[in-house]
Amino acid sequence: MSSTSAFFTRKQGELIPSPHARGPWSPDMLHGRLLGGLAARALEEAHGEPGLHFARLTVDLFRNSPMLPVTVETTLVRDGRRIRVADAVISTEQGVIGRASAVLLRQSEPPGGPQTLVTPAWDEPAPDGPPAEWTGWRPPFDLWRLTEWGAPGPGRAWMRETYPLVDEEAVSPFVRAALAADFASPLSNAGTDGLRFINADYTLTLARLPDSDVLGIEATGHVNAAGVATGQVTLHDTTGPIGFCTVTAVANPAGIVGR
């Protein structure tokens, strides 16, 4: 991971965004993927525990935010023998800009017997060199496009974080997956003329945490009607599939055309 500046710096209880925390929609708008990462980080820090696995993270992105200081507050909703549920609220001085909910499940020995359906490992080798150069908005992470934007068929990509999320903290596997999961929207909702849906949320489900810093994403479904879309992807690390992500999205005719 790069030793250059993090996306956010802590100062007096707030998280101050760096210039590269902006998204592709506007030069003065925080990237939504970072809100999911911040929520995952706060939930893991406050409610994580050995033996409890973050099996689900739902992130609601219901308000765009300028490049303002961010705060994240968490609440323990339920703490049982095999399940823990916690929420997070993400705010700026303008009010609440997002929220998240996490489900942690107690790990145990897996039940015996074969499954009727198992998601196979994909056939894409891990990247062995730097990604290709971008034109236009350059993502502040490494992105290897395995399929071209706008090409028919399932989109595929490898991703890797290159900046710390907060200060010089190492990005944990759970936070890494939460950051990558937001890419489910452009990968599953892309059209042949660019991205004309903008996601309102995403739900990440994980059977296990990633073992590698490189994560693969493969679009496996898209449906839209009357300006509303839903998409899904499968997430992989370098050893196999780790989980899924679904998104809902709304038509945005003035969206990103091409990348």
C-alpha cells in the first residue's frame, strides 16, 4: 500500500477528507465507496470480536456530500449467542449522509455433506503488473479492467487499494472488501454508452474475508425497469470466491458516459 496521504485524517473527532477522496461525479463530492469503508472500519473497531464474522454489510448512500469532515457513530442493536447486529450513521455538518448495518455471525465447524450449488472460482489469473493508464477521472486505487466498458456480457475487474483509508492505518480485509463492493454498481449497471444508473445502496455478503490485497469482481446479473435497476456481482480473492454484492440504482441520464 502506498505511503502517501490517506483518504481521511483524524482531527478533533472528525475525519477530514483529502483531495483524492472525491468521486467521479463532481470535483467537490465525496466518493460513496469511502463512506462504506468508513462504516466498515467503525463497526469493526467497535463491535468486532474473534470468532464473530462480518457476514453482511448494507450501506445506504442516500445523500451526496461535498468534501466536508465526516463523523461515524455506531450502535449495538442486538448481541446474541450466535448473532450480533450493529448500525452505523455517517454524518457531516449538513446532516446524515449515509448509514450502514452489519450482521456478525458466530463461526463454527461447517456441516458435513456436499452442497447442491457451489460458486466456482473464476478463471482470471491475478494481475502481475501495473494497471493500464486511464483517461478522464483516474480512480485512486489500482484497477485492472478485464473486460472493456460497454462490451456486451459480464464485466470483470481486479482491484487493489493504494492509499490508507484513515491516517496510516492498515486497511483490514473487511474494510478492503467494503471498499471494493461499491464497484458492483458500475460493473453490473454499465450500459453500452456508459454508466447511466447511480446506486443508492449496496449489500455485501461474505462467507469469508479476503486473503489477498487484490480483489476480483465479476458482474453476474442486471435487471432494470422504469428507471430503477438492480445488479449483482461475485467477489473473489486470489484463491476463490468470497461472497456477493447486490445494488439498487436509479436512472441518471446525465451520468458518466464512458470511463
